[in-house]
Amino acid sequence: MDHKLTSPLDRLPDTFTYPERLYRDNPAEVLEEVKKTILLIFGQFSFNQLEQVFGDILRLFDGKYPGYRRCNTRYHDLSHTLDCLHATARLIHGAAVNGLRFTPGDVNLGLISALMHDTGYIQTQEDYTGTGAKYTLGHIQRSIDFMTKYFQDHGFPSEYLPVCRAFLRCTGLDVKIAGIKFRSREHEILGKILGTADLVGQMAQENYLEKLAFLYNEFKEGGVPGYVDALDLLKKTPGFWDMVQERMAVELGRVDLYLRDHFRVSRGIDQDLYRKAIERNVEHVKFIKKNLEANCVVYRREEDQGGMAVSSPI
């Protein structure tokens, strides 16, 4: 099969709906796009460690990394990790366009952290109880634990760990960034970039609403309160987006603004395609809520698959 990029970015600006999405069955294309984005900053860059970690993360999620089972969380899956990685690279480039100066070593650790940030959902080989979703509330610490062991097993420099650990902690939705110790202002910005990429990377995707049923199942198993069922989670998406915007403004330093600069310089598009895509998803939810009882929208639960199909006249 000939895997190709789906490239709405090649169209005129007013036709954009979603940021460029790489064919999700070919992770290698994601890595190549990440490399191209980073090379816009440095011209030359050593990707050896990133490629090593990337390959091992693919094996981890596929159940081929020693000591671990295959990923069985259908929301926090490999595609989410790749979305986060891609968004992280774009944000780093946008920051560089704005005059921020990161060292290649720091960028390398930022990208590696994106790959590591949800490894805490993966169960160990001997863990056959439930799914990795049961670790939802503690997955960040489990991700740090996996990363710690990985760095030690593969002989990575000891100074990597405190930097990447701080980056991963920025992905917690209730974490106060001021309480995290960073070694430099640049490290703090990279941490905020990862926290932002984790959020916008998932919410901007064209299948975000359909995957919310998977997220509800993870929340239910993980003991996350606040939702009656998958439809309730769907209905609360606009409120969640409001919270995300506040977090990006207050805790994450509005680094999301760098996305517009990335697309302007790299594609000639003076828009933040992530925000536009998220807003479209949120408007779709509002339409569904408004028309749910008027039969303008069909909602179907698929208990066996954990999926959710929503159709509308839009």
C-alpha cells in the first residue's frame, strides 16, 4: 500500500479544517516531518537518540519491548503520542521563529519527553488485571518511572533525567508550573510546550469526538469522576476547552501562540490550524447538544467497540 501524507495544508488557507495529519499507519512519516521541522531551526541536527527512542516507543506500544504488554488504551494510544510529538516540534519551531534560542541538546530532550509522556499507560508483562487505563490518575509518575529505567538501561547521561522529568510533569492538568524546578528559562518554555502539545495535539484531530467514548472508558476504569457516560463527556467538551484555554493562558505561558508563527513561516499560512480545528470540533459538539432531541443528530453507542459515531447535517 502506498502511504501518503494527507495534506490539507496544500490547499488555500480558507479551506483548512484540520492541521496536517500524517497517515496514522506509517509512524515513520511522522518522524520525517518532525526532522524536517527541526532542521528549519538548526540546519544540522543529530537525530540518533531521537531515532533510538522513537523505535523503542513503537515497540513498546506494539508489545514488543521487553517486559511490557501491548498498549490497550484506545484513547491514549500510539497515535496520540505521535500527535504530541509532531505538535511539540511545531511549537519549538514557532518559538525559534520568535527569537527563542534552544540548544540542540535541549530540543532533543524535549522531543524525547514527548515520546515518553504517556508510557505510564503501558502495563508490565505480568500485569493482566484490567487495562492500562487503571493507571490514569498516576500515569505521569509511571511515565517518569519508565523513562528513568529506560535512560539507565540505555546508558543515557544522568543529567537527562531531571530535565525530562520536569518536562513530563508539565503535562498534568492540575500541576502548577511554578512548583516545578527548571534549570533554565528555556527548559521552562520547553516544558510548557510539551504541556501545550499534549492538549492541542489531541483536541485538534478529526477523530477527536469519536475517540471520546474511548476516553470515557479509560476515565471509568481509572476512577476519574465527573462523567455519567460517554455522551456526558461529549457534552462537556466545550467546558473542557474553556479550561484548556485558561490553562494555556495562565500556567503554560501562551506558548500555543507559536503555532501560528510555525505555519506562517513553514507553510505560508498565517493561522493557527490547531486552534481552528479545535474550535470546529467544539462547534460540532454544540450543534449536537442543540439538536440531540430533535433527531437532527444521530448518536450511537457501540458498547463492544467502545466507539461513538456522531452524524449531523453539517
